[in-house]
Amino acid sequence: MADWGQAPNRHFGGLGPGPNPAHATLGDMGYKTYTCPIAKRCGGCELLAVPYELQLRRKQQAMEQLFKDIVEQDGVVLEPIRGMDKPLAYRHKGASPYAPGKRMRCGFYEKGTHRLAYCKECLVEARGIRPILNDVAHIADELGIPAYAEDRGTGVLRHAVVRKGYATSDVLVTLVTNGPNLPHANELVRRLRKRHSQITTVVQNVNDRRTNAILGTRNKTLFGSGVIHDKLLNCTFEIGPTSFYQTNPQQTEVLYQLALEGVAEATTLLDAYCGTGTIGICAARQARADGRELQVTGVEQVSNAVGCARRNARANDLATQCHFVCSDATEWMRTQKSTSFDAVMLDPPRAGSTPEFLAGVVRLAPKQVAYVSCNPVTQVRDLAVLRGGGYRVTRISPVDMFPHTKHVECVCLLSN
């Protein structure tokens, strides 16, 4: 493990907690650290033993090394990483697998295994999420609902997922089952709501595949509307069992605001990989508040997400400003004229974008590009394609979306 004086490597392997003596010295200097009884077994918060100020310093150093060539060649300043004032209880989504035992087991998988470590309350989850997940196991045990045995593919209850609103009090519980049959479903919901009256809706998700993926594609509402709502940057969004929605909404607002600043002069915006339309709708709302006209086109290949995006646009009174297309973004761009958009916003998955998509952006020739990334390593790779097409990076803004982990998100703004 690298010590604190070494430069981190490009894959952030140098972001580990460092030797214990150094940690003790830092503690004596007044830095605050957090403790968790299952930290070593869980491994989810691999930097928990590191004072948060030093986590941010190490992440900043990692970004400086990663973006060094771009900073020098494009003459851009890498901004200080945006951290959290209180890096606790920031995850508004939690999940637990279930497994057979003397009593149904639940918790987190131990690092590198499928052994479960029980967790009473998680430091980084919003308060109240973990007790709901644990009580699902307790009530299922009382009702004789068997847990899923992944080695045999038998049993009923596989996972539960809880989403909790950031700006609202809504709570969605998704029960993932190994097939459509959930014995005693009504009684399970009744007892769960009796213990946790804050639950807004409960949905059964069916996943009968032999897979490590948590969710399947079929949903059945057991209580409530089947969706909850939350707010980001004064916009309201619908969240369902399979919706993509950032798990740290507080830092998401920071991330999105940085991206929106990069397209502040646009009148036409392409929101690629748009999902349920969150960032494009936020852009349209901000433009309206600024007295600007902005037309947003979002492209997404998942039909359910597109339907949700359209409902979100209507809910925010932005249906005439925001239009959503169900298509592969790369294929769709091939049909567009080169002058179609002033700006392009892209927020791809961890694997990054593709050469074909990036070539399509270059062909469209927007004046501004805002690239939001959850993996700066693939982002730097993709920036090379855009820069090779005549773009220059004008701003690099890292954001700490997941304190106590090695992950960094980053917004890069480009112009041609």
C-alpha cells in the first residue's frame, strides 16, 4: 500500500488507508475519523479509517496526475474537488441480499465473498434504510417465506432495495423474488408498514434468472402508487424500482450545477444517455429561471426510462421544452444535421462512451460539450477523441460523490 507521500497511480490504487502509525499521528493532529463494527468485513467504505480531509487531498492528487497532460496542453486549471461538509448518511438507496440460515440472513456481502455480514445501521446510508431491510428478513422469517439459495436457485426472497427521498419523505421498498409467487405478500407488507409507517409504497420485482444482477424486469405494486418522488435543483422527479437516480442527491446537485454552467449559452441541447431526464430537465428549468429559451432533446434506449422522462417533463411543466426519444444515441445522431445542437451533455456509464458516439458528437459540432463521468479514467480516454476532433477542455471539476470510497466523479467542459 502506498504511503501518504507517494503520488497515486492512474487507477487510484494509492487511495488506500495507509499504515496504522500514520493514522494514529493524524488522529493526534485533530483529524476526525469514523468507526464501523463491520468495516473490515464489508469493505464498502475502504477509506473509512482515513480522515476525510486527507481522503479529499488524495483524490485531488489522483485527479492532478490523471489530467496532467490535458491541463498542460489545453491550459486549463483543475479545480479543487468538491467534498461534503458532513460525509455521513449520504446514500439514499440501500439494498440487502437474503440467504437461508437458522434465521434468514441479511446484510452486506463480505469483501470478495458471498458471506453475509449483518449490519444494524450503516454510516453512509440515510437513516432508517437499514432497519427496513433488516425487518424484511425478520418478518419473512415469521411468515415462513424462504430466502433464495443462490447455489441451488431455490427459495423466494432474493433482495430488498429501499429508496428514500432527499427533499421529500417518500420511501420505496422493492422486494425482489425468485418468481412471481410471494406467499403472504399482503401480511408481509402490513407488518412492515406497522413497524415503519414512513413507507410510501411497496413493489415486488421478479428476477427468476441465475444472475448476480439484483433486479429483474417485471414489477407488481403491492402497496401505494409504485413510485416515489424527489427533488433536484427545484425539479420534481419520479423514481420507480428500476429507475436510475443518483444515490447521493446532495452532491448530485453540485455535479449537475457544474455541468449546467457549461451549457449556459445554449439554445438547443442534446442530452445523451438521458435516462429519466434528470439533468436535461434541470437545464431547461434553469434556462427558464434565467429568462432564456432552451430546447432539450434527450435520447435513451431504455423505453421505460423514456416514458418516465416524459412524465417528469410534464410534472415540471417543461413538456414543450423537453423532448425524449427512445433510440440508441449513436444511431440517432447519424440522422441529425451538423448544426442541430449548440451543446451536448453526456453522462455515460462507468465504461465510458464509444468511439462511434464521440465521432458523432464531433460531426454534430456543438459549440459546447459537458461530459459528466463516474469514471475519470475512461473520461480521459474519451476526451482524447473529442480533443482530436478540435475541442479544447476549458474546465475540470472533480466531485466527491462517495466519501470513504476511492471513487471520484468529474465534470469536464469543452468548447471548439
